[in-house]
Amino acid sequence: MQKKFISNLILVLMLNVIVKPFYILGIDAEVLKQTGEDYGIYFSLLGLTFILNIFLDAGIVNYNTKNIAQHKHLLQKHFSGIITIRIGLSFVYFILIYSLAWLLNYPSDYYLLLTILAFNQVLVAFILYLRSNLSGLLLFKQDSFISVLDRAILIGILSYLLWWRTSTTTFQIEWFAYAQTFAYSITLLTALFFVIKQTKKVSFKFNKIFSLAIIKQSLPYATLILLMMIYYRSDAIMLERLLPNGKQETALYAQGYRFFEAFNMLGFLFAGLLLPLFSKLIKEKKNIEDLLFTSFKILFSTSLVLALAAYLNRAEIIAWRYDILGNQLHNSANSFGVLMLCFVAVSTTYIFGTLLTANGNLKRLNWLAFGGVLLNLVLNYILIPKLGAYGASLASFITQLITVVGQIILVFNLLKIKGIKPTVVSTLIFIFSLSIGFYTFNNYLELNWFLKFILFGIFGLVLSLLTKMIDIKHFLQVMKEK
């Protein structure tokens, strides 16, 4: 399983590192730059569609990935039934979206953009379900291709609209949303083709008993995703609604958040690979410790190096990408710096939270996530009026740090993990050494920011190798396994 994890991780990273960072930091960031406060509205509405996205998914994606990984023969039986469930959930989703928008007193001119974004979420939900079947079957190559296809299409369309068209018409935020609709539609059809190759046939029959059984089994997953989405996405909504200059402050927050999302792709890819692998190992009652420690050391060391490298150069990075100065630069850069520290906690969640999900410990995870929601909403309510975007990022960091510590405690209490001492020693030595390097770079090296970023990254990589957070010898041994 370690070999399958590492080999497919390399493939997934190669595809995603080429496409997704350019989309987020090139295309998406340019849209933000050209649309300004309109992007603040878009980002707030996007957060609303994400929070209610759980009523589209109902936890089916995570349940299905785990279930198909453990019972491949159920794919054909479940596929048609789950598709009809998702169609019904889509109608429920739209009703809830409009109801919440009304309760939040959104102006009438927001509703067109909200409708487009909601429809896009419906398309994404179907794509993720189709991908969960590919992932559950361990067809990671096809899944990896689908994971970048929509972004590749968007890069082509939006490159033309942003830079190549000859018209002098100002870029409209609605164009961005319509381009997403087209890209998601093509991706959905492609994913459907791959899955039908496995199922051989598709029929659309609504079975009430089957639908209720699936929803009942996936409900714990749905609850967990809903709670996590609230403390992942409520910050943008609260920023836009609580502050007089909410549109502007949300746009500043989005500047740093887009970088956070680009880096966060790394952890998300780990989770996508780990869930079916952990599920299969647990089903077969095999050792999960090697996979747990290997994935943790790789992801934790990489995320910490990237986070600190970004934090060192936070103002320069934001100024380079968005051409802003003064208080706006100060507020955006500070928010971005804290979000990058948040990235380390979120990355660790992708390891331990995924293991708990694969092991079926949803009840405990849900209680932990519920506590995270309450903490996050209270912190946002206190900090946003005082500190704006910086306050929202602080609230996220505190919430993510506390919840990931809770997840780590749960893993070791419930799964009785052994052989932890070498990993703890390596991690502590790595953190201590990297902290000394960070202090030195921050206080004594006056370099061009890009050069400083690269040099700190190389320093972190060397430390990872020396402390065996990334163990080349172990890596080569794993890759030689049959």
C-alpha cells in the first residue's frame, strides 16, 4: 500500500502542480485583480454555496469512496441509485440556497451570480461522486486526469478573456462563473465516460428504500462535512455581512486565501489517496502505521517549510501579485501570513482526520467539528469587527489548530498506534532546526524575496532529509516492493 500511495502521489502531484497553482495564482488571482470589490461579492456568495454544498452531497462521496474501496462489487448496484438521489438533492439545495440568501438579506442584484455559482456546485457534486467511484476502485490515473481537467479548460478560456481578447469591455465577474459552468460540464461528461466503462450500463431508477438506506449510512459523513465547511467558509460571509466596508475587506482576505488554497491542494491530494488506502488496510486488518507515519512526515515537513517560506515574504508576495500598497497591503499580507500557518494545521488534519474517517469514527469527529464551529463563529464575531480580514484568519488558525490536536489525540486513543517514538523525535528535531533557520533568514538575510523563498525551501528540504522526515532510503525500498 505504501508503494501504491507513493507512486500515485507522484503522478497526482505532477499533474496538479502543473495546472492548479497556475489557475489559482494566475487566472483566479487575475480575476480578483481586475474585478476588485465585485470579487468580494463573488467570494462571499461562493462561501455560501460551499456551506450548503453538503445538502448536495449528503456525505455520499466519502461514504462511497470508503465503501467501494472495501466492496468493489457494489459499484454497478449502487451507481444508478445514488445518481437519482443526487438529482433529488439538487432541488433541495437550490431551495435552501435561496432561503438562506433571503435570510441574510442579500440584495436582489446578487441573485444572478448566486444562481450560476449554485448550479456550478451541482455540477461539481456530480463530478466528485463520479471521482469517488474511480478512487474507490483505486483507478488513480483516471481520477488524477479528471481532477485537473476542469482547471485546464478554465485556463484556456479565461486566458483569452483576461489577456488576449481585443475588446475594451471590462471583465465581468459573471464571465468567470459562466466559464466554470462550461468547464465543469465537459469534466462531468468525461468522468461519466470513465465510470460507465466500469459499470457497463447505467439506468435511472428511484428506489425509495435504497435511497433512504444510503442517506442513513452517509449521514454521519454529511454532518462532518457540513460542520467543517462552516468553519472553513463562514469567515468570508461574516466579513462581507459584519463590516461597513465588507466587500473590500472580503476581497483583501480573498487575496491571501487564494494562495492558501493553492498550497492546500497538496494536503487535499494526500487525503484523496489516503482515504481508500486506509479503508482497504482497515478492512483487511493490516498494519496502518507505516502508511500513517510516512504520509504524516512527508506532508507535515513540506507544509511547514512552505508556510514559513511564505510567511517570511508575505508582504512581498501579495504586493507582487496584486499591486497594492499602504494599509491594504498591510492588512492583506498579515491575513495571508496567518492563513499560511493555518495551512500546516489543515494539512495535518488531512492525515489524521482521513484515518478517523476511514476507521468509521464519525461520531467523535462530528463532536470535535461541532466544537470547532462554535469556537470559529464566536472568534469571528469578536475579531472581525476589530481586525477585519486579519481577525478572520486568526479565528481560522486557532480553530484549525485546536481541532487537529483533538484529532491526533483521538487517533492514538482509539487506534492504539505504536512505534511513534522515532517519528516524534524526528519531528521535534525538524521543528527546532527549522525555527532557527527561520529566525536567521528573517533577521539577518537581506535578499530578494524570491531568492529568499527558494533558499529557505532548499534549507527546509535538506533538513527534511537530514532528520529523515523524508527518508530516501525508505522511499527506494518501498518503490522496489512488488
